[in-house]
Amino acid sequence: MYNLLTTTTTNLHILADTNYGSCCVDEMAAQRLSTQAIIHFGHSCNSRVLSLPTLFIFGKEPVEVDSLVECYKQTYTAQDNVLVVFDPVYYHASTRFNEDLLRCYPNICVRKYCREQNTSNSGDDSTEDMSGDGEYSVFYVGTESLALTNCILNNGSRKVWSYDPTSKECRLESRSVNKMLIKRFSNIEKIKSCKIIGILIGTLG
């Protein structure tokens, strides 16, 4: 891609040092270079990009769909309403996953993210969302990460099952098995015992 763009009249800048985190599109640095568009490679938290058109390139990690489908069948019945959330690097397997399950398991909604992120350029071509008040559980396809933790927290009391494509293991997520949740609740308990708490407020810059 670099060779293709540099052979034209396009000016290409590589933004390697972000202002905030690697999951966020670095709009501020891009604006300083008078950039007209951004191509974001790798994981993204899908935070809203306000100023520039953005193309997300997530990549494709391997996932054994047969094992994934079998795990789903062992976890849910055909009557269960399920929001299936794919980590973006595994979303390429969603088409075959749907084809294998949709005839016998019609109550499935497949998404790239756990909830809509108020952005028009996320590239999420998923099916319509589950009702916010509806009864459903969540089936997350991806490794243990901050994205999974956010998915658990966003769904409150709903049950969240996860399938890890690297270990091919399926489990019911809870604060007793998820390491990031354990750390989060441990930090909350520490904060409760603090007598002085400082709040740091700043911009992405």
C-alpha cells in the first residue's frame, strides 16, 4: 500500500506514536499534518472519529469455525435469544458461523461490537441490534481482553459466555474466572479504603 500511494501525488504520513492509546484513531496528530483521511491498522476501541473519514483494517486471526459452532450448540438452545459478538479480528468467520447455525438457531444477532458506538465509519455491517430491554444473553468470540471486559460491564446482569479461538475453550464469564475483572474489582476495593482521591482531567493531547 505504501508503494502504491507514494507512486501517485498522494502525500503519505505514518503516525506511529499516538497521543492516547493504540486503539484510538489519532485525529489530533493527523490534523496537524493537514491529513484528509486516515487508515487505522490493528485493534480499535471504535471510539467516534469526528473530523476525518477513517478506514479500519483489523486483520484476520485464525478461528476454527467447527469448534466455535459446536461450543455454541453446547451452550444454547434454539429458543435462546443470543447476541453474538465477534472481536473484529475474528469477524471474518461470522458469515460461515451464520450459515452453519441460522437454520436451526434463528434467534441470533451477530455484531462486531457489544453495542453501537455512535460513529458512521465503523464499518459494522451487522444485523439489527437486540432490544435494549429484551431478554438475551451474550456469546463473545475472542480472547480475554479489555473489549471482553467492557462487553461484560455493558451487559450488566446478562450472562456472557466467551469462546477463545486460541485455546478453543468456552466459559461463562464472571469475576471469579476473568483476570481483568478480578483486577478491576480489586482496585475498586482499594479505592474504597482511600482517604484522599485525586481526579486527573485532561484531553487526548
